[in-house]
Amino acid sequence: MRTKKVKRIKLLKGEKLMFFLVVLLGFVIMPATWVYTKALLSESNINLERIKSKIENQNDRNEALGMQIDELASIDNIQDIASSSGLSYNNNNIKNITD
């Protein structure tokens, strides 16, 4: 019986370098890049939640101030202030202004 000789292919220096770069890219650089991008995404989400919280707090303040404006502009409050200043409330002298 004859055994066949298997020819071994030798890699050139350039091919070895390319193989090394592919392995380096696949096992080192890609996972490191993936972790870095996930960290950036997480940081962006945290900042987004902070901004949403600030917006919600500001909306609550705006609503409270709007209610305070409505309370101060009520007819009862106007009559109380007018009477405490010695003025009388006369509905005929009031003119409504619309936009």
C-alpha cells in the first residue's frame, strides 16, 4: 500500500500578517468596540432620563403657577383687594379684552 503524501501549504509573510490582523480584529478589537458602544449608549440613556425628569418637574411647576395665576385672577380675589383698598366693584366698568 502506498500512502499519499499530503503537501503542506506554506503561508507567505504577507498572508501571515493578514491572518494575524483578522484574528486580532475578530477577538480583540470587535469586543472592545462593542463594550465601548454599549457604555456610550448607557450613558446617553441616563442623560435622557435626567432630562425627562427635569422636564416633568418644570411642567409640574408650570401647572402650579398656572393654578396660582387663576386663583389670583379670580373675581372673589379681585373684589377682596378692591374692598381692602377702599374701592368698590362695579361690573359695568369692566371691559373684557380678547386676543
